[in-house]
Amino acid sequence: MTHTPRLSRFAGLPLAVGAGLAIPVQGRINGALGARLNDGIAAAVVSFSTGLVLMILISLALPRGRAGLARIIPAVRSRAFPPVYVLAGGIGALFVFAQTFTVGLLGVALFTVATVTGQTVSGLLVDRLGIGPAGKKPVTGIRITGCVLTIAAVAWAVSPRFEAPAAASAGASGAAAGPETLLLPLLLPVLAGFLMSFQQAMNGTATVHYGTPIAATLVNFVAGTVVLWTAWGIKVAVAGLGSPLPGEWWYYLGGPMGCVFIGLGALLVRSLGVLVTGLGMIAGQLLGSLGLDFLVPAPGSVVAPATVLGTLLTLAAIILATLPWPRGAFRRQAASGGSGR
């Protein structure tokens, strides 16, 4: 095992928020590419493939990248961590599948709440089990309260978008979609979000043994690219090729955005734990979405007071969940208050 630096909570949490900023940028780019190609799977293939090419170049160009590259096979062969961890990139591919097949039915708002709910719940579980490199972290009342407030705040922030998808679905089908119609599609993004915490824990553990998040990010893109190319090959065999690739350069920035949040996530989980890293990225995701809607609004974008206030409440809830509250502090405070001291 090689030494990787630990970051303080005050340094790591802003980095997690910064990593989360890349998520809506990637989503906007991949969404535009999918619409241009009329093929969401092809857009995901392009995104993962460009990210893989970038990570190969970084791994070969940087000394730490080359050192990490040399440690991948020995670490897997020696079973320094469970070999299944090298398949963590497949979870990213699942997330893309969930996004491709359910956003049109559920809408962006419901998809976001579903994935955030799954990720937040699993963040508590993964930290409690000690799967990540930060070890076991207790499930305290403050952490649970912060998680519940985060989910509620995210739902509030995206609530202005709930009505438009529902109206569109009703117009397309001639009747409003009932809860039973949305139940199965809703389970897929919940599962994808739930597995994201496990992906971060697996990447963080691999980073400790590789000595750098560069190698862990590279392995992630290899696994995800293989899964997506296989899926796209099946799709082409059934439905044929779609539209040709566009010439505009910005369509190919989705992969580099993925490199940012996967690499930083792999680095940060050792210092912050899986839950705090995930909550920080959720905050960055909301801030990035809000910034995009202000600066580069897409058709159907909504910036309402609830969006701004819900985003601010999300930040407050995350701060509540991540502050290093001492165990028993609230019980002691209540006891001292009740005794008049």
C-alpha cells in the first residue's frame, strides 16, 4: 500500500462541492449530444470514450500517473482489495442508462430527487459498514437529520420543474401518468443513486493502493466504456446506426467533466468519508445547475424562488451533517439546561 494524503474537512468539502459542479455541466453536454445524435447510449459512449482517452494521456504524461499505472495489475493480483472493485465504472454506466431511459418519463426533477435519495441513504450505510478507506463512521442523529433535510431541500429546489414533465407526459399519452406507472421507472434512478456511494467507496479504496486517484479514475473509465460499447453494439445490431458525430468541439467535454468528479471523489472519500463527499457533490450539483440556468438557460429551465431557497437550505443541511459534533453534546447540553447550570 502506498501513502496518499489526507485532507482536512475544511479543505476537502469545498473540493467536493467543486467536483459536484461538473455533474450538471456534463449532463447538459451529454443531453445536447444525445439529442443531436438521437441516441442517448451513443452520447454516453462518446462521453466515456473521450474520458478514457484523456485519462490514458494523463496516466502516461504524469510521473504519478505512470507510477499508479504500474501498480494496478500488482494490486489486483495480490487481492489488496476485492477484485470486483475494478468494475466500479460499471455503476457509472448504470447511472447513464438510468438517465437515458427514465428522464423522459420522470422528468429531471423527479430523477434528481430519486438519485439523491438513493445516494444519501447508501452514504450512511457505506460509512456505517466501513467499506470506504475512511473506515467506519457512526450513524448519529445529526447525520440522519442532515440527510433527511438534504433530501427535502433538494426536492424543494427542483419542485418548480415537477409540473412541466407531468404535463408533457399527459399530453403524449392523453392521460396523466398515475403513481403505479412511475413506480418501476423510479426504482432505476434510486438504485443508480444508491450504488453511487459504493462506487465512491470502491474507488477510494483502490486509490489508497494505487497511490493516486489517476489510476482509479482510469480503471473506472475502462470498465464503464466496455459496458457502454457493448450496450451500443447491441443497440446498433437491433436498430442500426444513428446520426453522424457533430463537428463542434464542446460536444466532447462530457468525458473530461466525468474525469473531474470521479477523480476528486476517489481522492476525497478517504478524508471525508462517503456520506460527506456525496453530500458535498450534491450541493455542487445544485449550485452548478442553478448557475447554468441563470447563465446558459436551456429550454424549459426554471429559476424560481424555491430553486434558490432550496439550494441554500441544501447547503445548510450539508453543513449540519458534516460538522464534527461531539458525541453526547446535545444530551449534555439538555441535561445542563434542565439542571439550571
